[in-house]
Amino acid sequence: MKQVLMCIKARVRRTTEIRIMRKTFNESLSIVALGCSALLFSVAGCSRAPEAPPKQVQINADDKMKFDVTAFEATPGQKISVTLKNVGTTPKFSMGHNFVMLDRNTNVQTFLDAASMQASHDYVPPDAKGVLAHTKLLGPSETETVTFNAPYVPGDYIYLCSFPGHYSQGTKGVMTVK
Ligand SMILES: [Cu+2]
């Protein structure tokens, strides 16, 4: 009888030991799994390409109604930061300048006709179709930066100042996506 009891006790002890071992094994397994996933996460984090800084384009507009940058290039989808500065001295109401980037196939004359009626909206109709990005109308020494993504469709995109009469004088340019 005593022997049987001892045997049972020994078996219980062994079972408990196995259980503890199993628990420890499971714990270390989960720690390893955690470590693996952390590693995978960091590898995935490293392999993701960092976002490229936007392409900077500085454009000056003057009292002679000219943009000093009349062409620049972009890659499809590239982030572009255009900074327009009005380097003139003539008051805004008679010589303000803005920067308006139009979508391809936008009829420039139709847009300008509509824009000319929108002095209170800085000559950019709020409901205008085909405007990819624009600044407000800037007076002397004023600057504004507008950031946008270049379209994915390659081609020529016209940008302009929509103050009445300025486009035909030379406040215009072309962004070529290629
Ligand atoms: Cu202008």
C-alpha cells in the first residue's frame, strides 16, 4: 500500500514537472514568436521607401506680367511644391498675381472667361473644373506655396495667372509630366 502511494506521488510530481516544463516551453515559444514578429515589423518598416520630399519650384511674377519660370518637368504622381512670389510693387487690385495649374484638355479661354468674373474669389471660380491647384491672389512682396501631386497622365499641363489680361501678356507656363 505504501509503495503504491509513493508511486502515485512520484507520478503526480512528474506530471507537474512536465506541465511546468511545457509552460516554460510555451512561454519561450511565444517570446520567440514575439521577437520574430518584431523583427518582421522592423524589416517591413525599413523596406518601405521613405516619402520623397516634394520638388520645389519657385516662380516670381512681376509688374511686367511675366512668370520667370515658364516650364518645369515632373514625374507622374510626383509631389510638387510651387512657391509664387509677387516681386512687383503695383497694388494688388490692379496687378495681383496668382498661380493656377490646369488639368490637361482644359479649355484655357473658357476658364479665363469664367475667372474674369470672379474678382471676389481671387479670379478662380469656386466651381471651376480642371483646376489642379492654385494660390490666392498675391499683392506686392506676398508669397504663397501650394503643394499638389502631378497627374499620372504624361503630357503638358498649363499653369497661369488668371488676373484678367495677364495670361496673354506672359504669366503662363507649362509643366511637362513624363
Ligand atoms: Cu497676374
